[in-house]
Amino acid sequence: MKEKGNKKKALRKNIIREISRTKSRFISIFAIIGISVGFFTGVKSACPSMLETAQRYFDDNNLMDFSIISTIGFDDNDIDAIKKLDFVEAVMPSYMADMIVSEGDVDNVARIIALSDKNSNINTPMLKEGTLPQNDGECLIESYYAKLSGTKIGDTVKFTSQDNSMLKNNEYKIVGIADSPLYVTYTRGNTNIGNGSISFYIIVRPEEFIPERYTKIFIKTKASQSDISAFSDEYKNMIQDESDILEALSFDCIDRFNSETLYDAKKKLSDAKKEFNEKKSEVMQKISDGEKEISKGEKELNEKLAEGQKQLDDGQKEIDKLKNELINARNEYNQKLSNAEKNLNYAKTRFENKSAEYNKLKSEYDINIKNIQKSLDDAQKDFQQKYNIFYKQTKPLFEQQLNSLQSKIDFLNAQTEINQNSIQTRISLGLDTRRLESKIQEYQKDIPKYQKQYNELSEEFSVYEQEFKNTEKQFNEAKQNLENEKNSLSEKLKNAKNQLNSAELKLNETQAEYNNITSSSNFDIKMLETEVTIGEKKIKQGREKLESEKQKALEQLNSAKAEIENGKTEANEQLSQAEKELSDAQDKIDKLNNAEWYIYDRDDNPGYSGLVEDAQRVDNIAKVFPLFFLIVASLVCLTTMSRMVEERRTETGTLKALGYSDRDISSKYLIYGSTAGIGGCIVGGFLGVITLPKIIVDTYGIMYMLPETKIVVSQADFFVSSIVAVMCICLVAFIACRKDLKLNPATLMRPKAPKPGKRIMLEYITPVWKNMSFTSKVTARNLFRYKARFLMTVIGVAGCTALIVAGFGLRDSITVIGDLQYVDISHYEQIYALSEAGTAQEKNDVISKFQNDERFDNSMLSYMGFSSNVNSKKSNTSLNSRIVIGENYDDFKRMFTLRDRLTHTPIELDDSSIVIDERMSDVLKIKKGDTINIKIDEIFYNCTVSGITENYAGNFIYMTPEFYKNITGDDIKYNVIVTSVTENYKNNQHDIANDYMKYDDIITVSLISEQVEAIMSTLDSLNIVTFVMIFCAGLLAMVVLYNLTNINIAERVREIATIKVLGFYSLETANYIYRENIILTLFGAVGGLFLGSLFTGFIVESIQMNNVMFPNIVKPVSYVWGFILTFAFSMLVNFIMYFKMNKISMVESLKSIE
Amino acid sequence: MTKDFVKFENVYKRYKMGEVTITAADGVTFSVDEGEFAVVVGLSGAGKTTVLNILGGIDSCDEGKIIVGGKDISHLNKHDLASYRRYDIGFVFQFYNLIPNLTAKENVELATQICNDHLDADAVLDSVGLSERKNNFPSQLSGGEQQRVSIARALAKKPKLLLCDEPTGALDYNTGKNILKLLQTKCIEDGMTVILITHNSAITPMANRVINMRSGKVISNVINPNPLPIDQIEW
């Protein structure tokens, strides 16, 4: 024993030394196992932790198992009946009301919940601040809203609702801030007032509620009192059974109610109706009497008025006669006047004409006279001139000449005579006469000459004289002519003057006549006019009098009428009030007649089922991803261990030679491996469990109002993963050892020949090889030299890259849903629930209101039903689905895209089959042409599936109204209006919703945008899980790379030392090794991208839920990230290793080969 | 021929092993002239390897001065030491330290590719008598051949100083003799300064200078005016 102990001691020392000597290897294994086990356990623990946290919260605050509401409320009999059920632990009758609270312009709806009573304590609010309400008018407010709105203790909540039938006070003072376990999320549910959704809740004492009958019952049953989880199937089954019993009980209670309360109520109502009818007829009689009197008075008044009117009318007639006369007289006068005027005008015109004529003549005459005078003067002047010339020049000249000639002649004659006488004398004297005779002859001879001259001149003169005489005659003639003309003109003018004078005379005559008429006729007319004026005045007075009398009478009449009318309205109001009361009572009774209990379990609490789904989703991710993680980790550890065993070959040989048993020898590696593994499991598991569930649950905590996270370790997962990891390492170590141990010690002690260098394929491709640099050749050959290391590194790196890519890919697949579903598939924004379902004809008015509203692109009457238990023969699973039927197929196609996911080929609906979503087809294992069973109004129908459409969120069955009619035999009754809002109003959807909530036809509005937000916020939280995954994958990648590089360096210490001795600088040495590392990482990373896409597919497949389809989408950027991160980690590792490599002593190279 | 080409002056090297300090070089002082074939002999632990390591620039001294070719290497930093090894030193290992993944020629090229002024790999391999085996991997070569490659690798860099650490330690008698002959030839024909350490004092007659060490001290530094050719030495 002692020997054995010693041996063990030596071995133990050896192991401890081994560990301290190969610290980095040990730590690598430790870390790899730690990270993967920690990650696996941590993520796996998130779901139970979340559920446990919720479970605790529900247990601590006594969350109800059932809540029941009823159309008729409840009384103590009902409570007692429920209490008698054996599974019921506690019953709490309670109240609930919804009220509008205005804040600024915003109308919020508050839900008022009754505080739990001290006995049952169901749904105890978790008080965070302040005190519970003790007094009248106090309330608690929920913490989330208090924080959101900045409401503090001491503030008041004031209702603006007019309905005061529910609560005693209209204003509540906040005395505390508390959360009810009824609400685990921030959704507060829907209501049928205000904008249709509840903003917050307050809690008041039950005493604050007015109604006699309870409006709500909370029940706590054995199901939640037992140890089983509220999220287990067991609980669900129990609740289902209990629910059935409660439902059965409800019929009894309703029957009792009908026979007791309802009977009384009915009797009361019929009495009241009778009374009402009597009273009504009485009032009606009174009214009709009053009305009769009034109509009589009215008639009398009308008669009187008519008489007065008649008198007035007669007077008016007379006046009208006078008026006529006046008009006639006026006309006559006017006629006369106009005639006279005409005459006058004529005379005037004539006078004017004549005057003008005369004037014209006169001026003509003046001109003519002037001209004539001028001509005369000219002629006179001319003549005078001629006269002067003739008498003063010509005539004297001629006379002088003639005279001179005469005198000459006379002289000659005288001479002759003298001479003759002298001759005679001489003859007498007898003197010679001859001289004398010659002289006489001479004389005689001259005389004819002179005579002739004289005659000629005289003739000439007579020509002149004649000429002058002619001129004189002409002149006188002209003078006479002019004188004549002048006279004729004067005559003409005189005539004109005469005419003018006669015209003037006529004018004066007519003017006198006219004046006569104007002055004479006016008087008669004036007389008549006066008469008419007086008459009219009289009539006017009469009229006024009559009018005032009429007014007075009418006033009296109207007041009488108004009195009657008032009486009538009052009576009517009272009557209709009474009638309404009666009809309300009737309605109530009718409702009571069809009384029903609605039994809700926890799943119906807002957000409750989401909590379970979210937890499930995380768990689904945890199923696969960490498994890959573990696989990669194990793979790397495996190679590390087998390397180690190989390295210690000589030692194995030595030990074997020394006589140690195989078991002892292999125990070293087993212990080494398991120490690292178990240590890693414990530390990693511990770290994983304390960090990851908290991170994940806290992230979800943002959406859920849960208390401090309670961490539940998923022990099974921890142990299973730990055992698998450790087993992996040990098994590898053992197998590797076994291989060595089979050999004899001598072989083992001989150093295993270094792996011989070999030519690689590349070398035979001479052109390539020749052109490679020396270092590339070395690298290439080294890469292929250690095929195991090559593979191990590539696979390890690929695994890590794949994990990172898968992390990102998962995130892509999750986040893309919102866009795909609400951008590509659904194109509607709002769903208005109709208060009553109806056929297309019945709902025509409502839908046209929507269709005429320009704020909507599309509005369509639709049927949105819910089918539970949709199933098929091919699958055991059943699921719940919406059934969607659009009234108008064109509108339907605009708002719902039905298409194949891969090919995007549109899918058309027909009247003989249905189209289902892809997820449903997967779950139910349905292909095109198969049939499924769907439930409509509790009846199953077998339908052929003609198309499988792309869809991500929710399950949908689409069909046409005709198909509905075909299978059910009934006309479809539409229960909702689906609308798509125009682009401009996308941001005002609440306003639109508010507008339509005012109509009685509309009961609630669901905004798709809010649903999207809710879905996306859930999925966003899933993001943190993917981030944790990416982070852990990165961490693992780093450790793996560190480990692999470490192995690489450890194996080549001697080589590194040698090249250092050869004078390689630090960087050159590092490059010598890193070049290979980088290439290996490159191979691994590229491989990892493919692997990552596969991983993503696996993981996405595993997180698929019945009603959500996650598309397997890895965005290119995710691949880029995977690649970059891997390289970044690789570089980081290389950087760390650089120092390690620097530390390698060159002295190593001098050591002998072990 | 430079005198005192290599010079050790009072060189100390101490290793701390826990609380014990081992003085591996205890004031070592000696010098070797250029072109000499010097043999350092001594028993295991005499400090001869320490001296060689310090001289080869792969280890540092704690005290003293080492001058090689007029350059003090005792205070060089890491990088300068690498340069010193690269350009000035050729190292022949006892276990050859060939890169198994490289052929004989490539192993030589591994050295030449980092030196600007180097010999042609083929020529060096020819000169060590390995013309036929240039393209063989180390595993395909015998021990002697491998050591020849190792010598070729050291010589190819045209070092100022060839350091050999028990070059025949892993070889049989005849092969060892051949290697020593090769080294002696290189020394004589090429004028290479060779410092060889060995525990085998039988080969000292072939050296120009014999340095005897014991316990980290040089106990004698004798010049042998008439070195014998290796063929004439038997042991």
C-alpha cells in the first residue's frame, strides 16, 4: 500500500509539474470547456430562470387562476356556489371599470381595478411606494405609468367620463404606487371606450364601486397552490379541467338568476310599460286638446285679419281708380303737351331753318353785292381810265392833229384863195399869175394830201371814238347788268327776310299756344295728385294698424303654440326618457336572458402568454447553438489532448520501461484532461450561470414587469454538458495513450522521427512553384506537412467563424421578420372591429363611410375569425389560426400579398379551396393539394389547400366569401374592416382611429403599427441573446486560436530557436510562423462562412415557433463580420503569441532531441 | 591575419537556480586570432557551451567584454545581436538542427536568403561534397550528411566566425572525422576562423589553439604551432 502510495505520489507530482509546465495548454482546455459549458448552461438556464422569476412573482402576489366576467354580473349566490367547488382555494368578488382620463389634448383610458380583499388576497398589488388606499377617494397607480407620466403620490386621477354609474368618486387621490400581477407586460389590453386601448390602471378599494352586482370574480385554485409550475402542461391540463367545471357551474348560476332575479325584473318591466303607456296616452290627450284650442284661435284670428284686409283692399281699389284717372289726365295732358311741343318744335325748327336760310342768303348777298360792287367799281375804274385816255389824250391829240391838218388845209385854202385872189388880182393886174398859180397849184396839190391825211386821221379817230363808244356802251351795259343783279339779289334777300319774319311770327304763335297749354293743364293734375296722396296715406295707416293687430294676435298665438310645443317636447322627452329606460330595462333583460359567463385563465392576461413564448424562444436558441459550441470546443480539446499524449511519448516509454502499468500511465492524461475539463466546467458553469441568465432575463425584463431575477440553474444541462465535455477529453486522451501503450518501451523511448519532409503537389506544378518566393515555398510545404494540425486548425477556426456567422445570421433572421411581414406581405394598417357582424349589404353604410374617407387608400369589409385546433391527418400537432376573408378580392389583393416565398409567384384564391401560410404547412406537414381541418363556429370543416403563402408572423387561412358559403352554407358575416392608410396619414393613425371609435358601429381598433412594435420589441430582446452568442463565440474563437497557435509554436520551438540562431529578427521569426497561421485562419474562416450558413439554418429551424416563421437569412454583412472578427481574433492571438515567441530561448536549439 | 580577432575579457555568466547561483563563466579571458582553428575543451559543465553561446550571440554575459572583429558584442541589444548572428556568425549544432521540411538546398537557402552577401547554395553544397543530395530532405540523409548540410548552411552566410558545438557528438568515428576534416579544410583553405567546442581532448592536436576550461574558468590557452591534419589523429 505504501509503495502504491509513493508511486501515486510520484505520479501526482508528475501531473502537477506537467500542469505547471504546460500552463497555457491547461488553461486553454480549461477555458474552452469553461466557455462552452458555461455558455450552454447559462443560456439553458435563462428560460427556467425567467419562468421561475415569473412564477415566484405570481405565487407571492397570489395571481388568480381564473377571472370570470359575465354579462349579468355576479351576486353572493354565485360566489358561494363557486366557493363550494372542491378545487377552489379562494374566491374574490371584484369590480372593474374603464374610464377616460384627459391629459391635455390626449384622452387616455384608465382601467379601474378593485383592490384585493384581505381574506382571499388574490392579485395582491406589489406596493412600491406609499400606502394602500384606506379612505374614500384614494387609489394606487401602476409604477410604469407613474414613471412614464411623472405622476407622483399626492396627485389625483380625474375622470372625464360622464358615466358615473360605476364609481362613487370622479377623482381619486394617489396614495401609493404599486403593480398588479395581472399585468406582466406593458400592454394593458383593449376596451370599448376612448381610443380603444387602455393606457394604465389604477387600483381603488372595492367600496368605491357603485354596482350592486360584482362585475368580476377572481379565483385561485389548487392548480397554482400545488408545487407544479404554472408553465407546465400539468398546470394547463388542471386549469382546463377546472375551466370546464366552472363553465358547467355557470349554467346553473345563470338559470338561478333567470328564475329569480330575471322573473322579478320582467314583471317590473311589464308593469312599468303598462304605466308608461297609460301615462303616455294621457299626456298625448292633453297635448292634442291644447293643440285644438290653438288651431281654433288661429282660425279666428285669420278671419279677423281677412276682414281688415278686405276693407283695406277696397280703399285701395278706390285709390287705384283715382290713380288711374290721374294717370289718364296725365296722359292726356302729356299728349297735348307733346303735340304743342311738337308744333313748337316744328315752328322753332322752321324758324331756325328760315333764319339760317336768311342768314345764309344774307351773307351770300353781302358777298355778292360786295363782288358786284367791286366789279362795278373795277369796271367804272377801267372805264374812267379809258374815258380819261380817250378824252384827255386820244381825243385832244386827234383833235389837235385834225385841227392842225384843218388849219393847214384852211391855210392852203386860204392861201389859194388869197393867191387866186392875187391871181385874180394879178390876172386882174395881169401880172404873172403863173407863180401864183404854181403856188396855188402847189397849194392845191398839198391840200388833198392834207385832206387825205386829215381824213385818214379823222377815220382813225372815229375808229378810236367808235371803240371808245363801244367801251362806253359795254361799260354801261355791264353797269346795267350789275345793277340788275344787285337788284335781283336784293329782291331775293327781301323775300327771305319776309319768309323769316313769317316763320318768326308762326313760332311766336306756337310758343304762345304751348305756354297756354302748360299753364292751363297742370292744375287738374295737381288736384288729382293731392287726392291720391291723401288716399294712400289713409290706406297705409289702415295697413299698419291691421299689421300691428295681426302681430299682436300672432304673438299671442305663437306663445300659446310655444307653450304647447314646450309641453309637448317636455312630455316627449319624459316619454322617450321613460321609453329609453324601459328599452334599456328591456335590453338589460334581453341581455340577462342571454346571460353568459366568460371564463378567463392566466393566458388571457395581457402579455402573459408572450412571457412563456419568449422564454420558450430563448430556450429554443439554447437548444442548438450551444451544442455547436460544445462540439467545436470538444474538437479542439480533443486535438490538444492527442497532441499532448504524442509529445509525451518518450516519457510514456520511460514510465513503461520503469514498470508502471498502462493504467497508471494513462491516468496521467486522464487526470490532466479531466482536471482541466472539470475545472473549466465548474468555473465556466458558475460564471455562465451567474451572468447569462441575468443578462437575458433582464433584457426581457425591460418588457416584463417582473421583480428581481431569480436564477435557476438548469442542473441537468450543466451535468450533461460537463460530462460530455470531460468525457470527450478523457476518451481522446485514453485512446491516444492506448495507441502508444501498445508499442514497446524501446520504440517509445526512441524519439519519434520528425515527420519527414515531403514534396507537395504544388512542387510538381513547376511554373507555379518556381515563381514562388522561398518563404512562400517554405510556408506551403509546412502547411501540408502537418495535415492533422492543418485540419485541426482549419476546423477549429471554421467552427468559431461559423458560430459567429450563425450568431449574426440568427439576428438577421429574427430582425428581418418585421420588414418582410409588414412591408412585403401585409399592406394594411388598421383593423376596425364592428360591433355587430353582418353581410355585405347590412354593412354597406359603414364601409362606405370608410371608402369615402380620403385618408384611406383601401378599406375592405373582412371576416377575421379564429380557428383553434387546426389540424391535419399528417401531423399530430394542431395549431390556432386566423381565418381571413375579404369581401372584395381586388381590395384583398391590395392588402394581402399571397405569394410563394422562393419564387414570389403570386397565389390566387379560388372558390373551392383555401390558402394557408407556410409555417402552418410546415407544422401540419401539409403540401399543396392536401386537406386540413379548420374550425368555424365550433364546427370542423375539411378544406383543400390550394396554395402555401409566404408569411412570418401569425398563422393565416385565407378563403373567399363564396368558399365560406360553400362549406358553411351561410352567407359570410363580416366582423371587421381592414384599412390601409394613405402615406400622408400614416403618422396620424390614432387620430383616424379616434374619429371612428365615435361610431357605434365600431367597437375597437387595432393598429398594426402597434402590433409590429410589440413583436419587434420582443424580437429585439432576442437580439441580446444573439449578442451573447456572438460574444461567446468570439471568446471561444480566441481561446481556440490561442490554443492552436500555442500548439503550433510548442511543436516548433526547436525550429524557431534554430532560425533565431541563424539570425532571423523577431519579426521575421514571427512571420515565419504567422504566415502559416494566417493562411490556416483564412482557410478556416472561409470554410466557416459556409459552415455558418449551415449552422444558421439549423438554429433558425430550431427556433421556429408554431405561429412565427423565421426565414433563414444571413445578410452579406454578417459573413463579413464573421470573417473580420475571426481575423481580428486571430491577429490578437498572434500579437499575444509574439511575446511568447520572443521568449523562446535559442539555447533550446542546442538541446538534444528528446 | 588580425590578432585577437576574438577576445574575451573577464566574462562572467551566472544562472540563478532558485537560491543557488551557478557561475557558468567565471571571469573567462582568452583570445583567438583570425584564421585560427581554435578548440575549446573541457569536461561537461566546464562552461564551454556558455562561452560558445555568449560568443554566438545567443546568450548574454553578466559582466566582461567580448570583442569580435573589433566589435564589442557584450552590450548589444536584441536586434543588433540578431544582426550579429546573421552577418558574423555561422553556427554548427551538435544535432544539426536542420528544418525537416526543407531540402538540403533549401536549408542552406534559409540562411542565404537573409544575407545580402552570401555564397551560392549549390556551390557551398558542392564544396561540402553534397552535390548529389541537394534535393533530399534531412530525413533522407545520414547523420554526417546532415551535419555537412548544417556546415554548408553556416558557411553560406560567409560568416566571420564559425562556431561548432560538438559537431561530431552525434556522429560515429569516421563520419566525425570527415566532418572535422571538412572544418579544418575550410579553415585552412578559406581562412575561416573556427571555434569548436568538444569534450574530446583527443582532437586538440588538429587545432592552432587549444583553450582548456574547467569550472567556468580558462585554465590554459595554448598555441599549437604545428597542427596535425585530422587524418593523422586517432582516438
